[in-house]
Amino acid sequence: MPDCRTKTCAQGATVDTPDSPPSLYAAREPVFPRRVKGTFRTLKWWIMGITLGIYYLTPWLRWDRGPSLPDQAVLVDLGNRRFFFFMIEIWPHEFYFVAGLLIMAGLGLFLFTSAAGRVWCGYACPQTVWTDLFILVERWIEGDRNARIRLHHQKWNGEKIRKTAVKWSVWFLIGLATGGAWIFYFTDAPTLLRDLVTGQAHPVAYITMLILTLTTFFFGGFAREQICIYACPWPRIQAAMMDEDTLTIGYRDWRGEPRGKLGTEGAGDCIDCMACVNVCPMGIDIRNGQQMACITCGLCIDACNDVMDRIGKPRDLIGYLALTDEVSEREGKTPKSVWSHVFRVRTMLYTVLWAGVGIGLIVALFLRSPIDMNVTPVRNPTFVTLSDGSIRNAYDIRLRNMHGEDAQFTIAVTSDAFVTLGLEGRDGLTVTVPANETMSQRVYLTAAAGTRAAVEDRSDVRLWVEELGTTNRVHHDTIFNGKEKEDDDD
């Protein structure tokens, strides 16, 4: 018996020793999913086409907002710090709308995960969508699974160089279109395209486009399932969203086991054809049970159903089911309906929260005022004593006109302390704010000598701004600082 505590046994076999700890890492084995047809594959094609169409075409949609505003339907205008979405215009002080949309996206992800597992990952995640597109290109150029495997193991020759060069070129063009589409959301798309082609665009545009092109090329062409398994945190979070009633893809081993070739006596329905494994974009075997790498895309269901149809066995050996269904089916009972899994306490709670945030945003959107003001008291000095003994406070007011045309605003004050108002550099109390602009105006509040506002330390006042010709008005509460009483004693 050879002593195998050393690095090499007598027979020459290498073993692990304390000096050579076992490797925790392994080289990636490329996954070459086979083409499959079926309900879930068709659904994935439709979702891929719709999502990519929305992403690539949206920057080119036009929306007439008048002469003073951009006509791009969806635009993140960083220069003017505004976000345009068709008829909606979001200003910096209204960022809570964006926060609300992010909350809705998170709750929606919780809702879909609790109802049907990782359906987001399997159908609509950008990594999945672009990987599907890259695999489609790869299959179109190199052939289906077996042809791609042969080419992968084939030594470099003219055929492999030619096919690889064509494939990488198409991948690069897709990545270029992806990076280009992204930057088009941040400025006028036709203008930026012309500047990009003529070399007049800002260097930031070229750098951003290059980074997004290369990341798309790498993630969709090479990393693929590695992003889902190692880079994405969602596989590790999803367990908190799921329970025994969550629908997910599973293998009915009580039907399929023991595996055996068709016609084998005592064998289950599974003929161990490996069709479910060969079509999986993650390279896993769903028959081994639920795995973190499974993205619930349903392609294994299509592949297995196709085999079951051809050998005359019932469909859905692999299918969507919950843990409670598994227990029922093993006992020969009728499982719950799909809708009883979808509509249950947890999913209804997520739905109510999701809808509540959405309704709140809609109400806030329709109730928001087209004008806005911000008041900042001038603290240096806190107040000024004029020659007649009156006390004056200064305030800087920022007026925001969210209309598409110039508007006139009247500024007024209300207070129990009886103070008067004046505008620096203006005879009256009216100012004109340009369309979609903000303007600063210094305002003076004055309290006559001997009045309560003049002798008291602090008095409450309310500044009003009203748009002429409309009922739009906003107010801001602030403080008037008077002369301290002890100063009077002196």
C-alpha cells in the first residue's frame, strides 16, 4: 500500500497534502445550450424582442413640449437637472418620484419572486436578454450545440478563425448599439448621433459608449451564466421572498425515477436523454433539485415536453410546481390550482404595497404645483436697524417656474406682527420668471419702530407667491427677527 501522504503516490497519482491545499476554484466550462422550441421559448423570444425594441427605439421618440423645451420623449437632462418622460417633467426637488419608482420596482421584484420564483431573471433581466441575443448570433454563425462544441475543441484553423471573427464582430456591433442607445437617453439623440459620426461629440460620450460596448461584449459573450451565479446578489436574496407555495421549476422524480431507456422494465418516465440539461443556459441538471443557478426560464420544460410527446408519455415531467404541490402529487392527491399559489397572503400584501406606492405617486403628480419657492433668511446680519428705528430683515427667495412659458408672480406676506414687504431692485411686488427657469429675488420685511415685531425676538411670518391670472399659489413659513428686549433696556 503506497504512502499517499506525500504529494505523489507510488503509482504517480497526485493527491492533496497539507502543503498543497485543495483548490476552491475551477476553470469555467463553457455552456452551449441547444436550440429548443416550445411555449416558454416563444415567450422568451417575445419578451426579448419587446424589451430590446423599447431600449433601442425609445430615445428616438419625439414629444412636442413647446419651443423652450426638448422634444425627446424620454430624456435625462443632466445639464438642466430635469427628467422628461412624455408629458411628465421631473425637477430636482421632485426626486421623490424617482425614489418612488425604484421602490415600486423593488416591490414588483418581490411580488413576482414570491409568486413564481426567479421569473425576472429568466425572462426580463438585461443579462438574460442580451445573453439570449448573443447565443442567437452564435448559433446562427457556428451552428447548434454539437457544432459549437466541436468548433470550441477544434484547433485554430481557417474555419475557426473566420467564424470566430464574424461572431465577435456581430457581438461588438450589438455592444456598440447598446452603449450608443444608453447615452442617447441623456441628450438629444439625432444631434448626438451626428456629433458621434463626425467626431464632434464630447470625449465623455465616446468613453461611456466604449465602456458599455466592452461590458456588453464581455457579459453577453463570455461571462454569461457566471454573472448570474457569482456577480448578481439576487440568487442569494431570493430565498427570503419564496415559501412553500412559490411556483418554481421542478422535476417530478416520483414519475421519472428510476431512469432508464425507453421500454426498460420498471423504469420511470425519464429516459435520461439529457435534453433538459442540453438546453439549459446555466448548464445545470434540474433533475438534481432546485439550485441557486436556476433562473426559472422554462426551457427545460419545453425540451422535456417535446421528448415526452415523442415517446408517448404525459407532459410536465418537468414543470412549474410548488413544494406543497410536490407533497400532494406524491400522495396521489390533486394539487392546488395555479391561482391559489399566485393569490395568497404574501403576494397580496406585496400587491397592496406596490399599488399603494403607485397611487401615491399618481396623486402627488396631479396635485403638485407648477410653481415652487424656497426661502433662505439672510443671517449676516440677522436684522438691520434703519434710521427711523424700524427693523428690517432680508430673505433670498428662489422662484421656480415649471411652465413652458414665462410667468408673472406676485410676492406677499401675512403675519400677525404687521410687517411690510419690499423687493430689491423693483418698484412693485411682481416679478417675471422665464419659462422652465429658476430665479433668485431678495426680499425685505420691515417692522415699524415700536411694533410688536420690532421689539420681540422672533415673530412668525408667511411669505406667499401667486401666479398672476391663475389660482396657483404657494407659501413658505419663516421667522422675522426683531430687536432683543434687553437692547431696549440699554
